[in-house]
Amino acid sequence: MPPFRTKKEAFDWLSSGEKTIDVRKGKPFRGEVAVYLSGQRVLRLKIAKTETGILGSIVRADNFKLIIPSALNFEEAIAYLHMLYGQCNDGIFTAYYVKKT
């Protein structure tokens, strides 16, 4: 699996365990371990499962805090992802459910 470049804020959330679902644009990569890079820092997390679909089907009211911990509501989480990926209503996304090994 290729390494995922990650913003410092998201890297910190993943490191602390606040963020346990990482949403990426595109179809899932194969592999059991996700590798995250932020500057010189490297983090390896086990992929427990993946979920693929449109953004609105993988980011939901019951899981948005696990994707964007700073979001106060579902709409803020979607807005954050739109900031990262642009207007992405029709694309395929993959949610990686990760945990520390």
C-alpha cells in the first residue's frame, strides 16, 4: 500500500486515536497496514476494514466525529472534506477503519 500524505492536524488525530476512520478519494488500496506521512513523521496503523461509496454514504451522523474530530456536526465534517477534495459529491471514496497495532 502506498503511503498516505497527511496534514499535521489529521496526523495528530490518528496518532492520538481520536480519528479512527480515514476517508480518501478513490477506490481502496490493498494491504493490511496504512502508512501515514506528515513531514518526517511516520505512523503505521492496522486496517480493520474498508468501506467504499459516495461521500454521503460513508460519512454519516453516527461516525463523522471519528473522521473529523474537530467537527461539531455532520455538515462541518463534510465541509472539511470538501476543503480537502473540492466539490466531490459524485466521486468514489474509501473509508479506512484503522487502529493501532
